[in-house]
Amino acid sequence: MKEKILLSGYTKRESKGVYSIILDTEKKEISELEEVVSVNGPTYLTVDDRGHLYTVSADSQGNGGTSAFSFDGSKASLLNNVLASGASNCHVSVDSKRHLVYATNYHEGEVRVYKQLADGSLELTDTVKHEDHHGPKPEQKGPLCHFVVLTPDDYLAVCDLGNDSIFTYKVSNDGKLSLYAQYHSAAGSGNRHLEFSHDGKTAYLACELDSTVEVLNYRDGKFELVQKISTLPSDYTGFNGVAAIRLTSDNRFLYVSNRGHDSLAIYAISEAGKHLELIDITKTEGNIPRDFNLAGNDEFILVAHQDSDNLTLFSRDITSGKLSLLQKDFYAPEITCVLPIK
């Protein structure tokens, strides 16, 4: 079987924007790097179920935001850009039920909501700026909204790295936000990305600045700490920043990428989903594994390295969760987002 995977990232050196590759699950290899569309700085992207692609983007005049494209599975065509003065957004996700698109702006400390128009183009409906109450580490210079995702019960959860918090919002059908709850991690954690268990009762929070994962009870928009566990070997003392976090479809294993140690931490999940056990840490064969994803019915993991411009393909033992190297030097420039598509 051949599976298409979208890639995107910075465009500071050689990248032109959004690319695709093919994963051949029988040959167990990736191939065919192809340009999908030229975009300035698409560090994150998503697709909906109606043939639209949405990316983080910027222009040459110092404006940043989100871009909308029509997408036929191979090539994309611009529908519109919704940009504002200042830094670009850093994450984007789709709400198919309410026909909304959400984005976070890291440097501006904002959450932005866009309405999907009939042709898939976007119109800004709301912007919420977080308050300047920040964590103790030098990186936490203010509110730093990093990630936005719908909860299983349709609240909006926003990871704020600068505030060491998850903010939960109610969302109206016309795309207006109202704050509902706030969860606080330990000071200096640096909340980055979030995954929910498939029963919707547990969340797994990647904390960038203290290289940990938090296991959280989740109910009705609110989070409660159950466990906090390191992503690193006990003897490692160098720089590290946690990046992406992914959960297997059988809810048995969790993977987290380490930038600096340049590895994937692998956790087994208890049957109840409330406890993680670190079972392995696998080097990713590149520099700064900013993003990775499961592919091929969870039998493979593809890792993208932002600084060394290479992809690494692993096979995954679905019983043990451990990884075996298949391919490590496939060229792909400045990649920070990996998204398999059907």
C-alpha cells in the first residue's frame, strides 16, 4: 500500500513551502519528494474533509497568519490569506462540526478563530490575547500560545508555554470564544502539545521546557494532574526541548520527541490509561526532531529533522512499541510538520 504524507516547515534556507512524499508500506521505504504549493513559512498545516488545506503563513512585509488552499490530494491552489501585523501563527487545526479553523500565535500570545466560507476560504471571527503573567524561565517572556485542539466534548484547549497552562474555551457556533477553565502545570514546565486518549478521559501533555510528559484526568473542560514523567535518560545533562507527542490508535503507546537529545521517548500506557512507563529512548538519526507521526496503520513512525534536513523512517513493533531503523537520510528541507493523509 502507498500512503501520501504532507510535510511543511520553515522557508529560511532551501524549502519552498509544502511538500509530499510517498510511504510504501510493502517496500518499507519513503520516496518521491514533491512540491505541493509554495508558501512562506508554513511551520504547521492541516487538511479538512472537504478538499481544503490550511497552513501557517507569512508575507514579506512582516505580516503573519493563516492561509487557505483548495487541495486535490496532490497540488494546492491559494484561496486567501488572513494576515495581521507581527509574527506568524504557529499551529492550526480544523473544527469540521462548526466549520471553523483555529490558530495560535506564539509570539503574540493569541488564539485566533476563522470561519470557513463556502469555498473554503477564511474570515477572522475572534482573537483572544492571553495576559502577560508568565513562567519563571528566560524563554517565558510572556504568554506564548503554542497549540490549539478541540477536546473530545468540543471545548477548545490551548497550550500556553509562557503561562505553563492549558486554557479551555467555550466556542459559539459563530466562532466566538469565552474562557471556561485554566489548568496550571508546575512553574517552568512550558506546556507545548496535547493528546487525548480515545475514551476522552485522559490527556497527555508535552512540556517543552522541563522535558516531561504530564498525564491528566480530563472531564468537562477541566484537567487534573495524575503523573509527571521525564522524557530523558537520567544521566543526560545537555540542552533539550520537548517537541511533538503522538498516541497510537490502540491507546497502548505514547511517543514524544526530544530536541537536543535528538530522540524519541517511548512509553507504555497502563490499561486504565492513567500511568506511563518509559520503556525506551531511540535516537532519531538527525538534528532537532521537531515533528513526527505514525503512519501505515501505526506500523511506521516518520521523523522530520528541522536542522539536518532529513527524514528518518522507523518500523514499529505493535506489541512492544519499540522501533527499528529502516531509512535515515531522505532529504526534506526545514521540516517542522508531518501529516499523513488518506
